[in-house]
Amino acid sequence: MAKMINKTLVLTYIYLLIYILLSSGVILYNKWVLSPKYFNFPLPITLTMIHMGFSGFVAFLLIRVFKVVAPVKMTFEIYATCVVPISAFFASSLWFGNTAYLHISVAFIQMLKALMPVATFIMAVICGTDKPRCDVFSNMLLVSVGVVISSYGEIHFNIVGTVYQVTGIFAEALRLVLTQVLLQKKGLTLNPINSLYYIAPCSFVFLALPWYVLEKPTMEVSQIQFNFWIFFSNALCALALNFSIFLVIGRTGAVTIRVAGVLKDWILIALSTVIFPESTITGLNITGYAIALCGVVMYNYIKVKDVKASQSTADSLPDRINKEWKMEKKSSDKFNPDVGGESPRVGAEINDEEAPLITSRLSHIGRTQLGNHAA
């Protein structure tokens, strides 16, 4: 029995390690591809469309050809009223988030993503899925102050890149709220492969218009290098990240996922300064980010406490332990399409930036799931 538990625990840590490596790797890879100082492919919409096309094609093969996963029951009404608006805001978050790589450093982007809980809370209150609370508001204020301090300490501060990133964060936050309001209200949950299958093609179509207006003329007049293996490996890494997340959320709960997201952020900030020497970090950067992180940790604590308070106190201790485990396992198995860059996390983004279909951070997958239980 002990050996089985140890084996399960080791596998869980291995999956978490794979997730952290892939998530950090995809973000750094995207930065390297897009940056004019390195591979010099300054076309973020094109890169995102490559991700979308590749992911949608692989999902089609897995569902329709090899039948690895069964498709969900998708009606035209659900697709038009749920998938389409979610894909629109998802495409927007990827577009703005990836464009930020052209203007600001990876480290500063990760610090700005600490605003993700703030943006999500604001959008949830506006949409009526959450209520204003003094304790949550104070934490959001602390996060905001930390991000402002971090921004003030940024040596290479760029207003254009900052606006792109913050806009992408709010687009991602609205997508998260819409996912909760639209999909969950209809009782529809999607695993990562189904999410890729339905959302990636729709996002590709939404990205086609800005690509035609903004990047197609540039591609016609500029000498843009296109290396098949670079883009294939980049899209493959992003797809692998989606599957690693599927393994992680199937074996861990929301709290563990949040902790992994925090650890990944710090590792990513440190790695980015080594790989990209121009990404200078100041003491004020770290101080501001640490303050913001304290606010996010306190916010996560409040959400976890809300979940525990919502559980029945009449149950016996063994029953409550069993019930908590089942609830966390159930919430881990549900996958509301937090599908890259980025990365829903501390700061966010399953969208992530990190993966084409995971633009929000993983801790925000957990945040949303815990919020659902608390509601």
C-alpha cells in the first residue's frame, strides 16, 4: 500500500515537473521566435494562428480519425452562444499577450500577470458571478499596488507593451467569466482535446481578420524567414503543454496547481534573465512582485476557506475527508476550456504566451473551480 502511494506521489511530482518545464519552455520559445533580436519573426498573430491550426488539426485526428476521445454533444445553439464568444475573447487575449513579447521582457510580463486575479474579480462582479467583498477587495488592492511598484522599478518600461499585456489580461479574465457563465450554465464541460477541437478553429477564424489587416501586408514586403522545423517544434511544445496540464489536473487539486503556478513564475523570471540578458531585474521589481504575490496568496486562502465553509459540518470526520477528496478530484477532472497562451495562476495563464490554448494560468483553473464550489 505504501509503495503504491509513493509511486502515485512520484508520478504526480513528475507530471508537475513536466508541466513547469513545458510551460516555461513554451513562453521562452515564443519570446525567442518573436523577438527581433533573436529569430526575428515579429508576427505574433501569424504565430498564434500556426498554433491554433496545428492544435485543431491534431484534435481532429484524435477525435474523428483515431477516436481516442469521444466528441461532446455540441448543438448549434451552444456553439453559437458559448463557443463563439469564448473563442473571440480567447483569440483577443492571445493576440494582445503575444504582441507584448515584442515590446517588454518575459520577466516583466510575468509580473504584470499578477493582475490576473484582479481582472477576473472585476469581470466577475460586473457579470454578476461574484459579489464585492471587503476582504477580497483589500487583497486586490495589495496586488495592484505591488504591480505598480514593480512597473515603476522596470528599467526598460514600455507603455505600448504594457498596454498590450494588460489588455490581454482583461480579455482573458472576461473569457474565464464567460466560460463559467455560458458553458457551466448549460452543464457542458470539455477536456483539453475537445477544447482544442471546438475552440482552436474558431479562434483561428477570429484571428484571420487582424492578420489580414496588420500582418499580411508586412509579410508581402518584408523578408520574413520561415523555418518549418522551428514552427513545428514550437507548436508541438505548446500542444504537449496542453496534454501535460490534462495529466496534472487529473492527479492534483486546485491548491497544488496554484503552488506549481507560483513556482513556475519564479523559475521563469530567473531563467528569462539568463537566456535574454537584456531582461534586467531590479530590486524594486522583485519587491513589487513579492507584494503582489502576497495579495494573491491571501486571495487563494480566502477562496479555499470559502470552499471548506460551504461543506456540511454535520458529516463525520471520515465522511468529510472522503467528501473533500471527491470534490477536489471532481473539480480537477473538469476542464473549463482554459485553452494558452497562455497560460488562466498567480497572475495568469493557461493563455499563456505559454500555450496556444492555455493562456490563463493553472492556478486560475483552480481558482475558477473553487469559486464554483463556493458559489
